[in-house]
Amino acid sequence: MFGDIMGMMGKLKETQQKVEETKARLDNVLIDEQSSDALLKVTLTANRSIKSITIDNALLEDKEQLEDYLILTLNKAIEKATNVNEAEIAAVAKDGMPNIPGMDMFK
């Protein structure tokens, strides 16, 4: 009984370590997004940290338009990065979860 619990605890600790390693790796996974007309380009990590923003000079003439472009493009990039992040973390977590009856957390 206690051996099973200790084994599960060890597996959970190992999974936690793998999740942390995956999070660190995701700092190096870059997500690129751009506006439909390519006047604004952003790059984020899969951990949703902004790495770069490139703005075409045409957008510098209209503050409101630039703000709209930033909001739309950043939101699309954040959504993509979040999807990559969640998929990677879920895969590692699912792989490392002990088989506990009735605990199908990741289907």
C-alpha cells in the first residue's frame, strides 16, 4: 500500500520536474503573427512573452489605427502561444500522471 503511494508520489514529482523543464523550453519556442496586410508583425514566446514588434511606417501616421492593429495582432499571437503552451504542458502532464482509477483528468 505505502509502496504504491510512494511510487505515485515519485512519479508526480518527476512529472512536476518535466513540466518545469517544458516551461523553460517554451521560452525558446517563437510564435510569429502579423496583421492581414503585414504592416504589423509580432513575435512572442510560447510562454506569452513579447520578443519583438515591427511596425511599418505607414501605421505611424494614425495612432488609433496603430492601436487597433496592436490589439488585434497581439491577441491573435497570444491565442496561438496559449494553444501551443497548453498542448505541450498537457502532453507532459498526461504522460507522467499515475494511473489512478476514476481520475481521467486528461482525455
